Amino acid sequence: MAKILKKDAKRLMAKVPSEYVFHCSDGRTLKSMQELEDALNSMADDTFSYHSNGERSDFGNWVRDIINDQKLARDLSKASSRGQAAKSVKSRIAFLNSKT
């Protein structure tokens, strides 16, 4: 496993540039991993299902391609429920915060 440096943890936790925000089907705009966690904790299950199902992994793709956190992206792609996805993001944030 690659070691996470303080600067890398801060970069992963930072807000993304405005052209790379995540546009959620319920109208929310997400700019960071923290905003993703907050949204997952409060969005409707059907909104989660729209973005994460057998054909789509929008949250995982955004985290992989824009935030560049491969581990969290894998975890989100495997998450079968909104609660599981929120728990994965919360855990990753706690880990990254411990490195800063």
C-alpha cells in the first residue's frame, strides 16, 4: 500500500475546481469529499440508485477521475447501498484527516 503524505491527504480533501464539480440528479453540486459524505447521508435512496447501480458508478468515477483517490473510488464502486457508500467516505475522510 502506498504511503499517504500530508500534502497528498490535503490535496484529496480539497475542493475541486468549479468545472469538475459533481452534479447530482437531485440538484446538488458537490465540490469535495466532505460534501460527498454530507450528500450521501441525506440524499434519497432513489437518487443514490440513479448514480450508483449495475450500469453506473458515478460517485466512484468522479472520485477516481477528479479527486484522484483510487482506494475510495474502488470502495464506492463496490457499495451496494447509500449507507455503505457514506460509511466508506466517512472512513476515508477520517483516515486522511489523521495524516494532516
